[in-house]
Amino acid sequence: MVSVFDDEELIGKILWGTCEEDETYRFSPGSYISTSKVEKIFPNKRLIITASGSCYKLIGEGQKAQVQIIDFELLRNGFSPEQITQLNLAPNGFFH
């Protein structure tokens, strides 16, 4: 689960991870997924419903991460939260 912030203000949360199986054939196994905004979480069933109406079943414990809104497009293009953190450590905001 990735929390997206604008400075210190929480904009929303999205699910970011890799696909194990997709019954709709939208994603192939192993491909990165970055969802629309998370709307509902059902922890006991390990399900997430997004703003677009998609339903995701979670496998494993997962991790929590944070990114700034300025970096959101990197996330949508397959960069992991860890990779985004490393890019932001580059001198003089090289990537912005």
C-alpha cells in the first residue's frame, strides 16, 4: 500500500505490486500494477476495492510506503517506491 502525499497532506492510497494471476487478462503474471485510489479495504478477506471499481485480492503481508505527488507518475510507470526514494537522493533534484 502506497500513501501519496502533497507535502504533509495525504492525497490518497493506492495499491502497487506485481500480478500473480488476473482472471480478466488485463495484466500478465509478474507485471507491475499501480491501481487507482483505494476506496475500501476488507482486511479479513484480504480484498481491496479501488475508485475504478476494480477488486484486488492480496497475497502475503506486503509493505507500506509513501511517495510525494510529484513522484506519482514514476510510480504509475513501474518505478517502485524504493527506486523513487533513490532517485530523490540524487544531487540537486536531478530527476525533477
